Amino acid sequence: MDDRLQRSRDASILIVGAARRALSLGHDVILDGIFPLRDYSTLFERLFQDH
């Protein structure tokens, strides 16, 4: 696995985990940044559907 892909996976675990925790506590969540669709679209779609 190339380094970029591994960094994206590691970052997505942290980002989605923090978002899920904030949502579970009743907070509104805005994710702001540069998120390449090829790396994050599935995760964000799942987060949206779960919430």
C-alpha cells in the first residue's frame, strides 16, 4: 500500500471517529478541508446515512 493511501486511511479513522462522537453527544458537525472523493466519499456517505 502506498504511503498516501495509508495516510488517508489513518486520517479518515480520526476524522470520522471524532465526527461520530460529536454527533452522538448532540453536536452539529461541519467537516471542512480538502477531502479527495476517491479517498473519503464512501466514509462520508456512510457517516451521513448512519446519522
